[in-house]
Amino acid sequence: MKKEKRNREIWVLTGLLVVVGLFWALDLTGGRLVRPERQGQEDRWVGFHVVYEPMPPSMDEVEANPEAYPEEDRTHWVEYGTQDLAVEGFGTLAIPREILIGEYREATGEYTFPGLEGYNAFLALRTMEDGSQVWGGSYNLADARVKVGGTEQSLSGTIYCGPPVGAGEDWAERVPDYVWRAYNVFQMADGTIYLDGSGNSYGGAIGGMSFSSNATETTTVNGESETTSLTVEVKVENVARLKSVAVKVFDEADQVMQQQEFIPEEAEDAHVSVPAECAWMLVEEQYEDGTAKRTVYSPNDWEYQEEIAHTLVLLDQRGMGQTISLFLALEGKAANIM
């Protein structure tokens, strides 16, 4: 069984970002943020693309050591309209607005932004070849919950993160060198997804925080006004790096009937066949920091399903998490499910 494509999208409107459990929020422009004007009635703010990136240097740091801070690669950025910038002593100036267009990947349902690897946390409509429309934009956002339709819409989900490969015991002390950047994402009338570089950044903690946005938009159709609200919340949770996973099956006397062990890379989409006569089973996750997590299942857990998808979090080289599933199937159960 292939990993289920997480292709969900919803449209969202800009609002106030509320940060829970943060030490500070950083304005990366070095001054007052000015929200760019919409390019037309159909351009909509649809949420965030969240990136874990190095903290931007101060002007003094750049001037003191310019070789250490090369200019940002803007190869993929294109001009799109203008935006107003308030400059003290000069009034309001109209400057070119540059955007980075998202690329949709059919195989995964992910929108990628060249040079900005991160997490989709937005809800936008995508038109299929047959004219039908689907929601997308929450790929690799764990525990995603989406509500669409009606006048109240919402998206919530979790980003898991932890220690990089080979990190020492003091790795958490180096966290302030990085920030979480929530780039604003927009959608054009033709469905094009893009970001314009605006958005808040949050630092001071790698996990145990959240930020959210809620707003409303009023549209007029055939002379009648309709107000739609949307709420988006993203949580960031810290997890340890997974070392191994063991699946143990027990009989009525609590004796081990069957045992299988996996390294993290082997556990992804692996299938374990559980004997029908088992009394209970245990999934034990061992982590590199010496901690463990244990989950117990019984035959009753298969009452309405053929397989149980046990969720695990894998961290990449940088410590960014992705959820995977280890599938547990009770022998003979498939034939009993209508």
C-alpha cells in the first residue's frame, strides 16, 4: 500500500497572528510591515508556507562580514504588480512586487516553492482536468483537520521537529540561530499559488508553540452579500529522534507469540500480520535520547477496520518531522468486513 496522498486545501483570509508559548516575534523587514495591495478581486490570501530557516543577520553583521552573508538567490522570483511602501520623509512609494510561484507535484499533492523547503499550511482550490475542484495545501502537515463548505471554514495541523542528525546534548541551546517563518500564500483567479516574501517569523523555542489566524471576507453575488470566515492554526511540537520500533504480540497468558523489529526507514508503510488468536499487542518506540513510547492494541481495535495505521514521526537530517504509518492487520479480519 502506498502512502496516502495528503491532498487537502482550503482558502483562508489574512488576519492577526497569535503566538502561544513564544519568546518573541521578529519582523524580518527591519521596519514596519506594509501589507501589499491585492492585485485584483480574485487574489486571495490562502494561508501559510512554514519554513525553518536561519535567523536573518543584522545590518551590522552583514557590513562587518559580507562574505558570510551572500545575497539571496532570487532566480525563481518574478515581478507581479506593485506594492505601497511608506518611507519616512518620502511618503508612500509604489515599488515592484516580486512573487515566488508554487509548483504542484501530482505524485504527492505538495506545493513546492523553489529555495524554500517547508510545510504547506494553506487551503486553496485546484481545478482538475474534468472541471471538478478539490481542496489542497496541507501536505506534510500532521494531524490535519479541514472544514470546508458553508460560511465557516478552518484548517489546523501540527509540525513535528527535533534534533538534527548527530546533534549533541547542547543542540537545543543553538535553537535561537533559527526561526520559524510563516510566509503568506496567495491564490490568483486562474488557480496559481504564490508567496510574496511577507509573513511573520517566530523564535525562542523549537517546539511547544502555535500561531493562528482568523478573518472574514465579504463578497457580493447578484446583489447579495455573503460573509465567509476562516480560521487557520499551526502547532509546532518537539519530538525525539526515533531509533527503532518493535511490534510484540501476546497470548492469553501474556506470553510473546510473535515479535518484529524495524529501524525507522523500514517501518514506513510496513505491514505486520497479527495472528487472530492474539490477546493483545504492543508497539514500542525507542528513541535516541533513551526515552520510549508504548502503545497497546487489542483485537477489538479491528472491529470496524481491516488494518490499524500506527503513526510514527521520522526526522530528516535537519530535524524536520514527517509522519508515516506502520500497518497492523489482524489475520482473517478482511473477510469479516463488509
